[in-house]
Amino acid sequence: SGLERDRSDLRNDHSDLWKDHSGLHKNRPGLPEGHSALRRDRSSLRRDRSSLRKDCSGLRKDHSDLRRKCGLTLGGGGGHVSCMGCFANKVAVVTGGGRGIGQEIARTLAAGGAKVAVVSRSAASCGNAAEEINAAFPGSATAYAVDVADHDAVQELAKKIGEDLGTVNILINNAGVTRDGLLMRMKEEDWDTVLDTNLKGAFNTVKAFMRVLMKAEDPRIINISSVSGLIGNAGQTNYSASKAGLIGFTKSVARELAGRRVTCNAIAPGFITTDMTDELSPAIKDAVIGKIPLGGFGETRDIAEAVAFLASPAARYITGQVIAVDGGMTM
């Protein structure tokens, strides 16, 4: 009897299995339809992904265009911001442009689209600088060998640049020399040489280009002073006097030309790595760095970027100011 019941249960289980199997067969015709729907969904996803890529590409292009319009681009490797394109159709004059800070300023303005007159007392110096700039930005730089301390020569320079490049928009007075020594031992010739180049040179160039600048678009005068003109420096009475005088000159010119929308500002560099600082002994370098809160010398491009800002349309409402780029040395 028990065996019969087990047999009956097995038959029932077998019957249930057939029903389940039959149900699977009934549902099987729907599988291809579901599979087809899945394929359609995958195809739709691919189309959406392709569309998303196009949108992303468009956004990148819009972002790139916006950065170009704003004149901003990250400088190579250093993370600095340069004014790319904001000096297009502008003419800039950079005195002392044959090396160091002046050459870097000329290069930065050329990178921004300006035609740059690279001025130096040495023909070889300004010629080499212009050649290097043109290698990176073809046709952007022209060399002019002139001593800015020579009033008549600077007047002729202004005429020549006008003929060659057109109306000057930006004047950078960077030419400078040193004849260091304690005042007790300083020769009159050393005093005169430094004042004639560093201070009278700026007077000569502003006099020569003033009328042109007053009629130019976005006219700018930027004078390169020094922290020595702000706090003085033993052994540099001539240099400090010339750079302090340049600050007073800057503020007076700014007041005189404000009515013509010509801005005039000064930048006071601290200790910047150039061939001049390379001559300092390790002991002197360590002593100087100890006085700089940021703990090191600046680079020429730090000054050039500050100049680029003051020369750009973004600085239209800044005039008569002195900006110290010195790692906090004079704060």
C-alpha cells in the first residue's frame, strides 16, 4: 500500500514536471521578441552615446573659443596665464629688450599678438632677441639699436617705428644700468650714467611717443622700477635714486595723461633670476633669500606677466600705481 502511494506521488511529480516543461515551451516564442527589444535598446544606447560625444566635443570647442576670446591660455609647463590674442593689431615698444626681463616682456607681448619694437643700446643684443622671438612668433619683432639716454636719437626712433610698424599703443620703459658702489667712493660719471639711462631714458621715450599714445587705442605706459626705489639699497644710491625717481615720474605722467585715457603704471621687481643675479655669490644669495617671505628669487616671466596684465584691456581703470613683484620683500 505504501509502495502504491509512492508510485502515485512519483506520477504526480512527473506530471508537474511536464506541465512546467510545457509552460517553458509556451513562453519560448516570446524570447526572440524580448531579444530583439534588447538589441533595439542597445542600438539606442549607442546612438545616445555617439550624440553625447558630439555634444562633449562641441562643448570643448566652445570652451576653447571662449578662452581665445577672453585672451587666456595656460603657459607651457609653468601654469602662468598669458594674454593670448589680446594684443592683436597693437604695437609695443620695449626698451632694454635685448636680454633678461626686457626680452621676456617683448616675447610675452609678441605671444599676445603684438608687433614689438625691441630696443637696446647694443645692435647684437636686440638683434639676437628679435631673432629668437621671431623664431617662435614669425614677423612679430623688429630690432632697433638706440641709446635711450640720447634725446635726439629717441626722437628719430619714434619716427622710424611709426614708419615701420604703425601707431604705438604700448610703451615699456625697461632700459636700465647699474654702477654700484658706496656713495663715498662713487664717481660723478657713475651717477650720471645710471640717472641718464634709467630716469632720463624714460623721460626721452615718453616725450617721443606721447602724442602718438594720446591718439592710440588702449594706450599704456609701463615703467620698470625696482624694490630699490621703494626701500633703498646700500651701495646703490644712484640706482635707487633713479628707480625712486621713476616712480614719481610715473605718478605725475599718469595724472597728466589721464584725461586722454593713457594709463601709466610702474612695476617694482624684487630679486629676479637674470645674468646679473647669477653673478652674486652663494652667501649673498642666501642672505637675500632670507629676506624674501616666499623664499626664493622670482623669474623674468613673473614680471612679464604683470606687464601683460597692465598692458591689456583688463587694466583700463588702473593708473598711477606701483606693483611690487618681489615675493613679499617690501610688504
